Amino acid sequence: MRFFKNFFLSLSALLLFSCSGSPRPDKEGYFSEEKFVDSLHAGVKGKTKVEFEKFRNTGNGDVFVSINFYKSEKKWVKGEKTDIDIWRLTNSFKFDKDGVTGLDVQIGDFNNDGFNDITYQSAIAGRGGNVVMTLFVYNPENKNFIHIKNSDYYPNLSFNSKLNCINSVILTGSTTTTFLKIKKDSLDEFARVDVSDKILVEEKDSKGKFIIIEEKPFKGNDEDFYKTFRNYKPLEY
């Protein structure tokens, strides 16, 4: 499953995308393997810049990703007739990454506020079926991106416009669609639908405990088994 399907941006529209990093390692043995830069689509378009860079160690093969976020500001420079635009760093992160997948940075609106958020691929699991992404949501109030700390707990993320929430599809021996809301810097699960030989629908009650609200035999085909539910009350694909 390729999430963010409706928001995928072509590579030609990006300000910069490079799969070939510098072949010369730094003093610790790391070299840049892949880089993504955008200042046209994420956050406030044209006023926000994002940089993702993947580094690999030539010795032990360790991989990490460096992430920088910037916002555009005016700065007075002596001798200039008008203020000039500069990029001011607002936040930066550094995370370990798997050594198999690329950055696969994708841009789209995950909370329906009109500002594009951004993800990159952190890892892959479940024999390739579970794409693990790290999500950063743009906050227009402080003009910065919020790291959604548990986003990599929920693979195959996508925005659900029907319920104005986020879906995750977890592929194991069964297929589980989870329904999530963004709360501050985390995803909060409020319902789930598990499909195996039966369909089990659970919803979180006022005490934060999941209760079964529907249970019935699964009578679909193989294609239905892997579908994402867009509603759970009533069940709808």
C-alpha cells in the first residue's frame, strides 16, 4: 500500500532531490547517501524549507537521517536597498534509520488544516508490507513542525477524509485498521477493526478502555482482507 497517494508530489516539482550523496566520508566515516530539500510545498508554501539527508557509515554500515526545518525571514543588511530573505533554522532532528530503504519523503495534509505536513520512511517491517513512517505536522501558530513521537508505531499511515482522522493498516496474521487522532505531539487511537476469520470492531470508551462494539464472520475475498476501512460505525471501506 502506498499511503499519501492523493498528495504525492512529482520529483520534478521539488526544489532539490538527489540520490547520490558526497562519496567522501567525514572524519567519523559517514557519507551523504541521499538528500531531499523542499521550499515550495511543505508548511507555508514558499516560506518554509525542509531538509532531509541520509548518511551511511563506510565501516559498520550504520545509517542515520538528519532533518532540518527552516522558516523565511526578512533581514536588513548594510548596503542593501531592501531587506533580504534568509532561512532561519527553527528545529533539527537526528534519528537512526534502517539501511535498506530510501528516504521516500512525502508531503500532504494529515490534519486537514490547509498546511502540508511531511513524512519520511523510517523502516520497513512485516516482510515489506508495513511501511514505517515518521510524521511531522506543521503548526501555523509557531511556524514550526511538530514531531509526532509515536507515528512510527503505526505503519502505512494515510489521511481519512471521511472521519477527518488518520488511518494505519497493520499487516500481521490478520489485517488491522486503526483510527487515530493527533493530540499534541502524539497519535491517539480511538477505534480499530481487526480482520481474520472474523471481523472484530473495537472502540475506546470514556475511561480509555477498548470495548467490542461489533463482531461477525469475515465473508470477503482475499482483496477485501487487505482493504483499509474508512469507517467503523457502520463498517465501510
